[in-house]
Amino acid sequence: MENKFENMIEKLAACLQNSDIVVAEQQAKIATTITKNRIQRQMNQKEFAKFMGVSQSMVSKWESEEYNFTIESLSLIHI
């Protein structure tokens, strides 16, 4: 079973370009930073969304890496 999983990972990795990997790593770092900041403030997503002036669903997207950040959107996040 492990061998099949490793083969699958190798095949997927072969399809990715270095830029795809860098983007995924950066999105993960941003999502982690936002989540950690919210937790440090002892806020749930709804409270953090109000604090940030966005919807709770936007915070959820940020934290789950479902949001494609732009330079402009990153500049609006002041945490």
C-alpha cells in the first residue's frame, strides 16, 4: 500500500512546476499566519471577520487556502 501511495505522489510531483509548489507553500504560510493570529486573539472566525471588516466566509476561505491572494488583497490584511 505504501508503495502505491509513493508512486502516486511521484506522479503528481512530476506534473507540478516549481512555481506551483512555491505558490502552494506561500498560500499555506499565509493561511497559517491568519489562523494563528486569530487564535492568539482568542477569536472565532465570526469575531475575527468583524474585527477585519470582512465576512466569516472570507476568513474561512483564507484559513482553508481556498482564496487566491493578490498583492492588493494582502495589503488589506493588517494583522
